[in-house]
Amino acid sequence: MIAFIFPGQGAQKVGMGRALADAYPICRETFEEADAALGAPLSRIIFDGPEDQLTLTENTQPAILAVSTAAARYLTSRGLAPAFVAGHSLGEYSANVAAGTFAFGDALQLVQRRGRYMQEAVPVGAGAMAAILGLDAEKVAQACTEAANGDVVSPANMNGGGQVVIAGARDAVARAGERAKALGARRVIALPVSAPFHCALMKPAELRLAPELRALRVQSPRVPIVANVDAELKRDAAHAIEALVQQVSSPVRWEAVVRRLASEGVTTYVEVGPGAALSGMVRRIHPEATVVNFGSPDDLGAIESLIHV
């Protein structure tokens, strides 16, 4: 049984998707559709940069969505159909587009605003995120609680394999990192992010985004989506949308998502879109599974064996 999984912010790279557009008309048309939906040359920024434009959150989010959707459309056109879909943070929007919950054009406009709202929720430099390696999620949560001192700091991404990302106020994140080391963390890595995603500081962004999400034209997804917020199957549009509302200021429970997919019988994961970060996480969480990624024509060899299975 196959699941498509979609990457989130951080997977971006200038030039991503260009080979897909060059090789496959369905991918080229997807990028043209993205430019038309946004009324701006998003594809030019994706293919040619400059990097500082691509890494602006309000460009990064639609850019990754566009590359992921182009790749997914090509796979679908070749007859590769997932039984389930899921995505990491922003990737959950790509998953919903792939499942047909809402239209690609609507999703592009929405995630562009999502990026802007998240950026505007916290002044630049006031928030931070850090990856805690080699410490279980409960101990990381303990470190955050003990280091908070009235500030916001909490687990933001439970990525599995001994990796938990924390987010919050800059000084509180630094204190929690030191406390995590004292509790046995192997390493603490400050992440180069523009805002502290998936924590309570994102509540203003959630409140701005919620009415826009709820106003989308939607239909029931063709296949279930396993949501970040609770690792539950979303089989209807209303529940899929509410999961996206809550996701803005809630932690991404990626390890639980993969375990849920495994419990549903998934044996093969296809990471669809740029990068291969999720593939590494899945291999640590579900080592018996087959894991492949598809973000360029070079990846097709590993995919061919799955097509028409």
C-alpha cells in the first residue's frame, strides 16, 4: 500500500522543479497555472532565484506547493495512485491538493497569505527554533516547561528518531536548549528560520487564516489525509480544513503520522516534491518500509517499479 508524503518549508532550493517542467508538459502546465493564479512569475523565482526572494516565507510556501503538485500530477498521470496522503506542515496543503480537497489555485493564494501571516505574527528576531537531537519528546517537553520562565517555548515538530524541534521566544528557546543538554540531549542546533512556527506565538496567524480556510470551496478528499495535529484520518473536507486551522499554532506530530500510516497498512512511502528530508525521517520511524522520493526526472528509476503495481 502506497502513501504520498509532501515536504514542508526548508525543502526549497533555487532550480527545484525546472527539470520536471523541461521534461513533462503536465509539470510545465502546473507552473504556468501557478503563475496565473498568483498573477506573478513564481516559476521564475523557483527556477532562477535569487535565493533571498525564494526564501521569503510568502514565496517559499507557494513555491514548494507548486513543485510538489507538479510532481504529484506527473505520478498520477502515470497511474501511480496513493491510498493515503500526508504532509509535513506546509506539505499538508500539497496533500490536500493531491487528494482534491481544494483547488491548486486557491491553495497557492492561501499559502502565500499563510506565509505572510506567520511572518507578521512575530517581529523578526524575536522568535527562534532549534532542533534537539538524542532526547525523547517527553524530556524535551520537560526542558521547555522548566526553561520557559513565563515565555513561550514548546515542542513544534516531533520528527521521530530522536529529533524534536522546539519553537518560541528567542531567549526561551536558548534556555530550553541548555536545559535539554543538561537532561541528556546529544546536540542542539539553532535553525535558520524567519519565525517560530507551530507554537502559541503563531495564534495571531491562525486567527487570520481560519476564516479564509473555512471559506474555501471544498469537496471530500478522494483518499484519506493523515493530519499533523492528531495523526487521525481526515475523510471529509470539514475535518481536513479544521486540521489545517489548528496546525498553524500546534506541533507537527510527524512520528505519529508515520506510525498511523504504518498501522493502516502502508508499506511504501513516496516523498513527492523537493528534497528528501521526510524520507530520512520515515526510514528511522518505519525501517521495514520502502521509501523513495520524486522531485526530478532523475528519480524516475526508483518510481518505475511502483507504477501500475
